[in-house]
Amino acid sequence: MANKNKGSSFYEYLLESLKGDDQAVFLHIKEALQNPDIKENNDYLYLIKAINDVAAARGKSDLADNAGLSRQGLHKILNGKSIPNIQNIMAILSAIGLRFSVEQIREVISTNEPANVLDVAEYASALISRNSTYMKLQKIVYYAQVESLVHYSKPLFGEKILAWRGGPVVRELFDKHKGFKALNNVNLGSPSNLSMEQKACVHWAVEKYGNLDGDTLSHLTHIEGPWSKARSGLPAEAPSDAEITLQSLIDYYTNLPKYRELEEQDETAS
């Protein structure tokens, strides 16, 4: 396998590597993704940019049609404003004549190991307004966990979510920002530890709930089932360390029509 030229951009290196048969291409993509010489958190942008350039070089000028995506959806992917799922990636690869199995693609973008909640929170904090609060960040992390459970059937992170008065809270994250209300420059974790699939869960939560403030998100979690179920009838202002279980999240959100409709709209747009 060719060594990476540190002087070149990520996608230029990837373009140079996209030669040979499908398996060779896959191995080069995997190597490039696992060793990105790019600004943190931009791995999707460079991957899809490289693939789009390959498509153009092969005379496939209308990649959106060939991949079965809307032009708006493809534009969002190419500009790093939308995280493609496995089906998106396979459609784009297929449109330029590269064919891989779901298992091969998942090997690149996925992991079976839960992330550390601090890495998740650090990534989420970079996607929301710096005028936001830690209450909002806690809720975004909560909804990112929901996304992973419902759509990937596994937890995004392993730490427990507790049903506090202000809504769902992860204590390990709270301990890092205790005493602060607004987001500050405290380094919570390292987003580079997250897989593409894990980052996708965070993006979904931010896209769906990022325009709401912390108080609104707190109220929303209060009227949804898992928080109140965990508290077992406690008054809203009563303290509690009761756990919001993963199973309660799966049971509630999997069967929530509005939630499913939002997800279907998101998949159609992308």
C-alpha cells in the first residue's frame, strides 16, 4: 500500500490512490480515512470530494442522478453540511463504478465500541453556537444517543443518562462543566476518537434540535416518556439519580410517529 504524501491534501492523496481493482480501492480509502492529514472533523468532506472528482474524471457529470440522490442532498454532502449514511456512500461509489459490500463500508465508518461521552460532547459543542449553554449540550448528547439506539441498534456512548430535575444529564459530562452555565473553552474530549457513524448521530441531533435553547430542550425531554418513567412519579423539582435506561429510549422513540417522520424526511433530503 502506498505511503501517504504529507505534502498533499487528503483528497489529492485519495485520488492518486484510487487505482486498481475494487479491493485495492477499498483498502486505500480505508487507510486514508484512518489516517486523515486534514483539519479535525472534516473527513467526510474530503472523502466525498475525492469520490466526486473520480466520478467527473470518469465522465459521470451528473453524480446526483447516478447515485439516486437529490441535488440538494448531494450538495450538502459535498460541502460537509450533511453526513452520508451507508446507503448514501454505497450509492455514490456505485455511481462511479466502484462496488463494495455493506460490511466493507461499515468496517470503514463504524465501530462496535461505544464512544466516551466527553468525545461526543466535544464534537457536539463544535457544531452548536458558542452562545449555547451546557444544559443544551447535555440534551444534544441525549438525543444523539437516541439516534444511535434507534437507527444503529447500539449505544453511542456507554455512560449512564440520569433523570435530573433539568432533564437528562450524563454525570461524567456534568462533572467537567460543573460551575459553568455557558459553553467555554474547556476541552471536554477528542472528536478524533469517534467513528463516522458516531459523528453522524451527533450531526442528526444538532440538525434536529440545534435551533432550540437549553430550556426548551429541557421542557421537551420532560414531556417525553423516558425521563418521567425513570422518575416514577417524582415531582418535577425533586432531585433524582434514577437512570434513564437504554431500553426505555428504544421503546419510546422507536414507536414515536413524529420521530420516525422526521427521520424519513432527513433520509429523503440526503
